[in-house]
Amino acid sequence: MNLPSVIILSLGGTIAMTESDRGGVVPTLSGDALVAAVPQLKRIAAIEARSFRQLPSAQLQFEDIEALAQTIAELDAAGPRGFVITQGTDTIEETAFALDRLLDIDSPVVVTGAMRNPTVAGADGPANVLASVQVAISDAARGLGCLVVMNDEVHAARFVRKMHTSRTDAFASPASGRIGWVAEGRFRLALRPPRMPGLALAGEGRPAQVALVAAGLGDNGEQVRALLAAGGFDGLVVEATGGGHVSLGMAESLEEAARAMPVILASRIGVGDTLTGTYGFPGSEIDLQRRGLLVSGCLDGRKARVLLALVLRHCPGGRDAVADAFAPWSGDSSCAS
């Protein structure tokens, strides 16, 4: 029987961790070891496992994810049914969104991990790997962009968020809901989000440092002014309160920042659009746009930071290129299901 081929690329993370003699767990298991822990895989797919990185996900860099995207694009030419990426859960939502922006292929790309490491009872890694392969071999998953599969739930990269530090049901898509699930070994697709255009890689990425600052009660822009004084940053994402609001003092510091670099206005809420034309007081979203800030649309601060960094690293054109990249996320269908 000819089984569909799936390439598993492991990056490390909790799913690959074992006990260290210095205390705690560290990533040590190879891609082959992860596959060996799931004997059911050999009945549903021809698996090729590769150990791409061996890192906790907090240590992953944009260079790692760009190299991963390039590798996936090259391997896709050989015609596998799909890809599964295993990594730590701390940055899954960012990695998945970056891959979603960088890849323009129809083959399913599924990112998964584990909330419980292999040394504890009820480790969820093997079940997540199995469910991810079941999604990757499904025709229904083609053309959906990058997906995250955890706890038998399937999420689109643009929506998914890690909502809990340790539970196995840590991942959710509060803005839209999951787009599907796995039942009896089969992927059930419930929602098909519109496809968004990817970003073309223009050679090796240029260094680009993007800061992420959250506004809060009593914040008058001190963080932003300190950031400007320190230098070394190429862009800034501000997670404003509510629909996109800051104090007058912070608005003034953000205006100064926008004269030096692209500044993206997002909401610290994490769910819902950043507003564009409702409030007009000093420090509101209307005022901040007049001061030169660009709006993130339906992207939360972390995903806005990923998109801004990728644009600055790979797309010539300065602020205009940034504006063009963010415009679709405020469009009529960018975050529709």
C-alpha cells in the first residue's frame, strides 16, 4: 500500500525534552525519537523525520524560522503530502504566523508541540504528533496556510493564541474559534479562512530589531522615550489600551518614534480589531494615526511584531512597504472565517 509522505521537522521544545542532571528538562530528543514514540504513524503515512534545530522555543530567532521556511519550500518540490513542525509551545503562535507569511504552497504545514514533557504522566506530545500527521495527510487541509494542531483542535496561524501557561488545552482562537478538529483519526474542517498573500523572501534577511511595548495605567511614554534614547531599533509595535488608546504623554512620545521608524498601533486586548475611526480625543486611534502610526488591523501585538520584522528584514521600500503589508489586515475579509 502506498502511504502518503509526511516530513517531520523538529525544532526542540518541551515535546523533545528529557531530564537534565543539572535539574529540570532540556531538549534532547531527535525527530526520529519523536516518531518512534508514536507507532501508529507507520500505519497512516510514510514519515521522514529531520532534526532541524534543538532549542527551547524562546531561543528561536527569525533566522531559524526563515531557514525553516526555505527548507520547506525546497522539500515541497519533491511532492510530499504535507509537513509537521514540532517545537516548544512558548512561541508557536509567532512561528506559525511567520511560516504562514513566508510560505506560498498548498501542501499542509502543521505546527505542534506539547504542554507536558515526555518524563511526566499524561505527556501529550505523541497524541499531538499523531493528530498533526492526520491533518497533514488530509486533502481538506490543502491551501489553508500554516496550521497549529494541539489537543485534537486545529487552528489557523493568524488566529491562534496560547491562553494558559501549562494546561493541555492551552491553545485557542478567541477571535474566530478553531477552524476544525480531529475525530477518529480524521480532520474535520469547519471553517475555511480566506487565503492571505505571502511575503517573498528577498535573499538573506537584513538585521532588524523590532520592539514591543504595552501601554498601561499611568504610562506617559517613559518606555518609548527610553527606547528612543537607547537606539538600535528599526521598528516599534505598541499594544495600546482598548481599541487603540494611550495617554497624551505616550502619544507625544509615539509621534516622535514614528518620525524615526515605522510604529504599529495594536491593542493589548489581543482579540478584536484595532479601531481606526471611532474615538477622536488626544491619544485615541484617530489622533495616533495623524501622528504617523499605522494600524495593525486584526493582528495582535505579537503577530504585528512578526509581520513588521519580516517586512523590515526582507522588503525594500521603507514605511510604504510596511503600510502595504499591514493594509490587508484591516481589509474587509482579512480576518473573516
